[in-house]
Amino acid sequence: MTAALAEHARLIEALEATVGADRCLHRREQLLVYECDGLTLHTADPSAVVFPESRDEVQAIVRACRKQRVPFVPRGAGTGLSGGALANDGAVVIECSRLNRIRAIDPANRIAVVEPGVVNADLSAAARPHGLFYAPDPSSQLACTLGGNVAENAGGPHTLKYGTTTHHVLALELVLPDGSCFELGSATGFAPGFDWVGAVVGSEGTLGIVTAITVRLSPIPESVETLLAIFPDVVSACRAVGMVIEAALVPAALEIVDQRTIRAVEDSVYAAGLPRDAGAILIAELDGPAVALPAQIERVRELCGRAGADRVEIARDEAERQRFWRARKGAFGAMGRLAPDLYVHDAVVPRSALPVVLEKVCEIGDRYGLTLSNVFHAGDGNLHPNISFDRRDPDQLARVMAAGAEILKLCVAAGGVITGEHGVGTEKREFISLVFGDADLEAMQRLRATFDPDRICNPGKIFPTTRFCAESNPKARGYDRVPM
Ligand SMILES: Cc1cc2nc3c(=O)[nH]c(=O)nc-3n(C[C@H](O)[C@H](O)[C@H](O)COP(=O)(O)OP(=O)(O)OC[C@H]3O[C@@H](n4cnc5c(N)ncnc54)[C@H](O)[C@@H]3O)c2cc1C
């Protein structure tokens, strides 16, 4: 047996001692599933995947990895779109899906205490009998976990009114990379001293393993009104978004779906009876006291008309409302019809820049000869230019990467940032220098080192590994070697 094999055997033995052989995967064919997340462009082979069922087991795994000097990476449902849960450097994947208990729902204090493997939508379902819900609602909410949401500071269609995950997390239990455990924040929402919860939310699994989360629950609004406006093009839909915000309305959601996406949806199981010739649709949702909504929704209808909408429909009942949302939430799935691979981009621009930026994004897609579509959280200025492609074609792949880089630079030049909700992960670590200087990055690294001085927790994420000159060259970044 070679030294490397012997070392691997020792690691597996140590991991099996923590969770048992049936909760430790290490054969090549078992590990394949864990070689990537929702962004299939990047892959990395884990040494093993372990499934803890308690905080004590998480601590034991972390200590075993540490002893063997092997890095580890927490993983939720693997729906991440930035390669955040990738097992770089042969890391051990700590799969948190079995830490899935809702420990408490406390209506009097409007909070819930959950484990990180609880699926986002399951928490709202459990809170519903109490008249409560968990507000952050990523489009992946039927699958993604709250641990993944905390790590990515996930948003969703209703972020516009309710805020992102960070606005709903009150306290965390965190297993540090040395195996110790800390309680951060407080269930009251008030904690003296440094905002450690704020530091951990959005840290992309680089500071430790979250093993319990106390979240704020919100009252289910008395009434909801949903409107679907049909526009001749995406630019006029963007103009309507600006007008609604300028009118001091606070919609719960403002989402745009462009023509290419509409057609993919209508060809798919998510078909919602949308007009295939529409240039774009805008879904606007308002919620609150029943008495206030009719006037507000009429105002939105009027503004959409002024922005150039051909037609505006207001959902007559819950079934119709769900039909409108089906088109939006099924959009990424429907795009599987366009090509074998989908690169979901994620960047933010000031809302006022939306019309100009969208036009330029489409121009970039055309110039590179790519199938580019847009479905996005328009109210937040959070764009998702989606490129459908086939990664088996190296020329196409190179064009996808070059177009993606141009889109990011365009958004930053318009006063935006490189990610709204999917995180930096592996995908954008070489682009983080577009928004942060060396001194900023060094300060972040120092914070990280406070939690993880040896950088064994989720290595190779967020921070750049190459200098900027190499970034736009797909070969230099290894994209020419993406496995088929
Ligand atoms: C169809 C589709 C639609 C999507 N829509 C949205 C959307 O609307 N809004 C949005 O924000 N995102 C969206 N996403 C992206 C993704 O669902 C989110 O980033 C989600 O938060 C990831 O959760 P997960 O459980 O899948 O985490 P994973 O992908 O498994 O992991 C994501 C990150 O979390 C870390 N992590 C996981 N568990 C823990 C833990 N216990 N402790 C510490 N770190 C941990 C991992 O290390 C990794 O860095 C979408 C994805 C898809 C495929």
C-alpha cells in the first residue's frame, strides 16, 4: 500500500469511528454525486462524505479531520450556484442533511430554533398553523437547507420587502475548525459586543459548521395581491420597476422573466399559459392589510401601463396567483430544455441602471453567439443572466466564460457588485478584486484567521488564487480542463 493510500485508510477509519461505517461514504462511485454543487462547471473529489446526526458528531468529525490534517467542508442540499460546497484539496464533506430537526417553534416570541439541514420550505410549512412563516424564500426553497441559506446569506423573490437571511437570523451555534463550539447572538435579537452572527451569515462555510440556528418568524400577511404585467420588451419592464419604487410603494416582490425564459417555461411542465410572444413579464406582489391593497395594486397597474405594458392581469384567486409564480419559480428547471448546461449568473446593479445594463447584457450574449436569458429579482436590482450551453464544446465554453467576465465587469462599472445571493465560492473568487482592494481582502482574511487559523474549513473559496492578468483567460483558469 502506498503512503497516500495508507493515510486515506487511516482517515476513513477515524471518520467511521465517529459516525459508523454506514454514514461514511468513501468509494469513488459513491463520491461522484458530491463532486460539484448546482454549478457543474467546477468539480473536486472529496476524500469522504460523512453524515452527522448531532452536534457532538460534527465536533468529533472536525477533530478527526484536524488530527489527520485533512480539510473539511460543510454541505447542505448542494443547490449552491457558486461552487461553495466543493471539496477542494481533497476535503471531507460534512453533509448536514440529517441535522434536520425543527427543535422549537415559539409563537409568543415569533422565533424558531432549527438544525441546519432543515429544508427552507419545511420551516414555513411548520410555522403556518401558528399564523407565521419564514420570510427568505430562495427559488430553490423546496430543496435548499437553512444551513446553506445562512452560509450564502440567501435571498429570494420576497427579499425586496422582507430582506435577506441575515435580517432573520438571531443566534447561531457554531462548531469552530478546532472542534470547539460557540453560541453566537441571542434569541432576543439583542447581543452586546461584536456582531458575530453578522460575521458568520454570508461567510460561505469558511468560519465553521453551523449546527443550530435561531430565526425570526414573520406573521402571515392578512392579504396578498399579485399582478402579471406583459411588456413588449425587458427594458420597458425594468422601467416599470423603477417607477413603482419611485412611487414609494413597497411591493413584497418585483420579478422579471424575459421572452426566452417564457418560451422555455411554456414548453415545460411549469407551463403557466403565458403569452409566448411577450417580450417580458413583470410579476408584482403586494401584501399587508386587506383594506390597503386594492388601491396599491391599482397604482402598480397604472404605472405598468405608463411604462408601456401591453396588458396587466391581477390574480383572481390563489390558484391563479400560484400559476403566475409557477412560471417564475420553475424557470431555472425549464431552462434544462435549452441546452445540457446552464450557467446562472448573479450580480447586482442599482435599480436605476437596470434598463441600460439589461440591454448591454443581451448585447454581450449576442456578440458571443450565446443563448442568454434573464429571470431576476428586478426589485432588488439582482440580475440573473443565464447562459445555456454545452460544456463538451470547448469553443462554446470559452465564450461562456468570456461573456460572464464581461457581464460582471459591466455590473461593477454600473455601480453594482459581483453577487447578490449565490456567493463568491469557487466561481467568482478571481473576480472579488473587482469590488475589494488588497487591504479589504487582507482584513477579511484576518477575520477568517480568527476562526480558522489553519484554513482547513472550506479552503479555496471567496479569496483569489491568481492575479487579475490571468482571469479572463479560460485556459489559465483551468476551464479548458473541465471534465466531461
Ligand atoms: C433552481 C435554483 C434556484 C435558486 N434560487 C435562489 C434564490 O432565489 N436565492 C438564493 O439566494 N439562492 C438561490 N439558489 C442558490 C442556492 O439554492 C442557495 O445558495 C442556497 O442557500 C444553498 O443552500 P444548500 O443547502 O443547497 O447549500 P449548499 O449548496 O450545500 O452549500 C452552500 C454553502 O453553504 C455552506 N454550508 C452548508 N451547510 C452549512 C453549515 N451547516 N454550516 C456552515 N456552512 C454551511 C457550504 O459550505 C457552501 O459554502 C438557487 C439554486 C437553484 C439550483
